[in-house]
Amino acid sequence: MKSLFSRIPPALVLVAAVLATGCESGPVIEDVEQPAAGQSIVFGHVDVVIDGKVQEWGYGWTGVTSCCLMILPPESSQAITYKLDEDGIFYWNLGPGDYQLLGFRYQKGTASQVGVVGGSFTVPDASEAVYIGNIRINMMKGRYVTIVEDKADELIAAYKAEFPGRKGDVRVALLELPDKIGNFSGIVHECSDIWGVDCSGNFRGITPLTPVVEANQFVETDSLVPVFSWKAAGARGISYDLIVYEVATYSIPGGIGNQKIKGRMIIYEEDIVETTYKLETPLKEDTKYYWSVRLRDGDVVSRWSTYSHFGFYVFYMTSGYGQWFGFSTP
């Protein structure tokens, strides 16, 4: 299979690239040509579908169309970036452990969209082949839904044709998506009148108080066990769910610097009746985190609250839409 990248040597999987600007980027992964001893091949396929049409990669009249995936290795906050090949099939040579497919970045010309997947898969200790499915990213009007389809017969046949000399069975272990965090039966828009919240400002959903939220910044807390607090909803009988993620970083091949995305979920607390919550277990030192709160009325919840901002200054402009709240620890 022809890759958009040059082939890597058989024993190398991760390549830490240094850009011409001198800015170091994160590791990237490419399709394996010769499996490394003691490592497994993880394979599958990705479709990006916009308004019902499957997208193709490469050059067109609107510019270059490409899609990258961000994969978080075990015990790491630095994601590996993988750029999809023209046929959408991937073959990753990975060591054992639990991995997360954090998200994707789709670019067509100068327009791009970053989305969160949050799926997980496990690479076994033994040297095997693991099929994780056909990952279908459906986008429409700026929103997206990710599903995992089982096309095992077709993709296992493609794997065997790509690696005819590799023996052993193929393990089918479809990517596990976090379809439902917590317990609920329905979702209502976070700015719906039923919640009694004010969405006229920068916040959609609840308005956070602590940790302090500022534009494009991770304000440092004064403790490793910070107190999370927010303004109360106006409706009666409302409770709250709190979620906290470590921040993961990734880089785009050919891009400059590291980007941020939600990494591992470390805290989820459901049905909090007060508007404050203090952690009992300390967080990591010198670490960035994302957090959010959603509203709950019995088994109906809102979407997670977000922050949007726009500012124009003498020498620069700052903006962001639908961002999660961020903070850092001392």
C-alpha cells in the first residue's frame, strides 16, 4: 500500500520530527512495512463522511484534503499523530498496552475541523494482529458523530494481502467508544429554558467560578486539590455532573508546535446537589486539565458546558468557540 509519507525502517515506528522553524513537534506514526519483533499490528479503516458523501484525500481545486488521527499511548500525555493514507486503511506497529484514539483533524484547503473520538483499544502482550474496525466519522453542519462498523471480512483480507508471510490469527476487538458517560435517558440543549441558566455571555450552560477561566489560558490553581464551583441554575431540582480530563498534546505533520485536546478522563462525579465540589485525591503537579459541568434533572442531562470568546488587541487577535474550561496545577 502506497503511503502519503515515506516508509519507515522496519524497527522504527515513532518518529519525533523537528520542523525547519526549529520548533519540535510530537511523535508521528506511519504504516508499518515490516512488523517489529514482539510488537502487534493494529489495523482498520477510516471513512470521513460529510453530508452523506465519503471524502477522498489528496489534491483538488480547493487545495489539499487530509485527515489525521491522534493516538494516546499508555502512560503518556503526548499523542502520536497518524495521517491517513489515500485508501483510508491503517497498519500500526505498537507495543503492548492500553491506547486511546483521542480524535481527528480534518482539513480541506484552508478550512479544518478538530473532533474528539475518545475511543480505546488494547494491544496484547503477544505479537498478534488486532483489527479495531471501520471508524466512520459523520459530519454535518459543523457537528460530527463517530461510529464503529465491523467490516472484518474485507479488512482482514486486505491485511493478509499486505502481510502474506505473517502467521497467526487476527484478533477482532472493535474500538470501544465512550457512547454514554454516566447514567441518563435523554439530552437537552444546555441553553434550554428548562435549566434556567444565562447563555447570553461567554458561557453556554453553567458559568464557572473556580478554577478561574480566562481566554486561551490555563490559570494556575493554588492547590493540587482545587475546589470546583459554578453559578447555580435557576430552575428547581437541578443537580450537576462534573468531569475532568488531563490535557493531551499532539502535532500535525508539517504544522508548527503542539496542539491541545482532551486526554484521559480522570474524574467523573454524577448528581452533585451543591454548586461546589472539592477533590479528595490530589492532581498531578505542573499539569494542564480540562473540565466541565452539565445540568441534570433526574435522568435527563444537558450537553457539557463550554466557553467562547473573542478579543482583538493591538498586535494580535484571540478567539475560541465551544471550548472546555482549562486550568493548571502548581
